[in-house]
Amino acid sequence: MAHTIPLKTPLDDTGLPHPDTLTGPPATAPAADASRYHHPHFVDARPTDSGTAYRFTAFSGYEAQPEMPAGAYDDPAMTWELRDQYTAARVLWSHSRLRRQAAPLLHKAAPLWSAWTAARDELVATFAQFWSTGDGLWRAQLLRLTDAERAAQEAAGAFDVVARELAQAVADQVDVAGWDDALPLTTVAGELGYDASDWTVHHVDDYTHPLPQYRIVRDGVDHYGRATPLTVSATQLIEEQRERLREVAALAGDHDQVHRTLV
């Protein structure tokens, strides 16, 4: 006895289902696989309320800067997620590099900053002693003041040498991570036990671009130095003090003696 099986699609003249009536599931392209392009430190990516969080094994800062493999750019398997992954990798790598580069400089800068603040405080205290210095002792006090000025200028210059290197390390990081994702230098200093919140570390351009010079008279000879940021602060303090002394000398009719010392 013959059996019949109902067909869900009619047959054409060949006895095969007509192609226009096939109702199987739509064909799908195989899922793109970009895993071969992942950075070696990549662990995983997870969605968050603000986007995607990328995890990596720790960077040392000695690795080459993370860059997408050249082949990924022409591969249809490449996605925007891969680009974002490498952006995140570069940010984390730049943080590690900054920590590596800045650590020895911060260790060097800490005592130099302390030396500067001590020299600055001594300069302020020496100037304040004029309020209790007798008229016959002003010349000796002026000599003590010029010694304090010299010490402050030298301490400021010594710190600025290291500050320039720190500023360059910060600039190199910003070039990679951008300002929004930059790791603050004060954070790196804090990790090493230093409070650098009041340290004078300017943008690297303030150390590399030509600036006015400052002048110090030492042993009767003019000495000139480059006006880097902290030396500018020291010079401004010195000039404010000297201007006050010149005003007092003028009022006291002793202008010539003070002028010869403070010129």
C-alpha cells in the first residue's frame, strides 16, 4: 500500500520544491572573529553603564606602545571594539610607562624641593630681620640677604632641572593617553609616599622655549641663568624684597649705599 507524505511546499516540473517557496531559516554569515588581533595583554571586555570595560594583564611600561596589527585594517573581521581595545591598552600602558619613568625622578626631586623651600624660607626670614637690624648693621644684613638670595636661586635652578624631565614624562604620556585619561603626576608621587601637590612642575614648553634670563651678582661678577619656572618665582621674590629696601633707603636718604649693594 502506498504512503503519502504531505509536503509543505509544492513541487515544480522536476519534482523538486519550487525555489520561491522554500521557507527554511535564513542563511547567516559566520560570526566575525577578531580574537587573533587581540593585544597579548588582553583578558576580556565587559559592558558597563558607561560603555565597555577592557581588562588587561599588568603592563610594565617597557613594552612597545600597543598598536593594532596592520592586517586588521583590511580584515572584515575587524570591529570598532578592537579599536577601542587598543585605545584602552595604550592608556594603561602610558600609565605604567609614566610610573616607570617618573619614579627615579620623583625620588631625586623630593629632597631638591625640600632644599628650595628651606632656602626660600631662609630668604624670607633674612629679609624680615631688617625690621630689627640697627642702622649701623644694615650692610652686614645686606650681605646676609645676598647670600640667601644666591642660595634660593641655586636651589630653584636645581629643582627646575629635574622638573623639566618630569614635565617631559608627563607630556609623553599625554601624547598617548590624552588629557582626559592622563595619570596625574601627583598621584604617582603619592604612590611613592611624596606629597607633590605644591611642587612647581609646569608644562614642558616652559622649560624648553626661550625665556628671559635672571641675573645674580656674585663676588662682584654678573652671573646669568635661564629663567625656568621656579627660578622665575625666586627672582620675583628677590625683586620684591629689593624694591622695598630701595624705597626705605630712599626715604632714609641712604640711597647710594643700598643701591650699590642691590643694583
